[in-house]
Amino acid sequence: MTRHIASILAITAAAFAGNALADDITVDTTPFAASKSRVEVQADFAQYKRAGVNPWSTQYNPLKQFKSATTREQVVAEYVASRNEVAALNAEDSGSAYLAQGQGRTIDASTTLAQAK
């Protein structure tokens, strides 16, 4: 029994015998190149203060002053009119059958959807 306990202690001591060494702090030596001068940043900050809008604020709410141009009834009517199309486009085939029948929205071939720079 004593040999058994001694062997368990020896195995445990060997398992935890590794060295733990702390390393130095890492100092980032990459030089910082500002894209704006201090005066430009202060001018932007003053403009935000005058306007009462700061997009970096935790209370920033761009929709605070939003007023819709359409009524709730118009939105509901558009939804009801397009729900069959939405259901078809969200179907198992992602709307392939619906679009193959030519029932989907059409886009003029001359329309540019994206352009590479």
C-alpha cells in the first residue's frame, strides 16, 4: 500500500514539475501615423458638440429624428402584395422555380448592379 501511494505521489510530482516563467511586456514599436492633425480632430469634435450629435457616443441614435414618408397601412399593403413572392424566395429552392417561371421582379439588362474600382 505504501509503495502504491509513493508511486502516485512520484507521478503527480513529475506531472507538476514544469517551470512557469513570466515574460516581459510586449512594446509595440510600430510608428503611428495620424491621418488628421490635432486641430482637425478638435474642429470635428466642436462640430459634433454644436450639432448635438456624436456618432461615438453610447446614446447615439440616428433614428431619433426619423419621420417616415409612408403610412403603416401602405407598408402593410406592400407586405401583403409581396408575401407570395417572399414565401417563394425563402422556399427550399431559394426561389429558383419561382424565378424560372418569370414571375419575379425583372431588371433591365442595361442596369449596372456593381462596378469594380
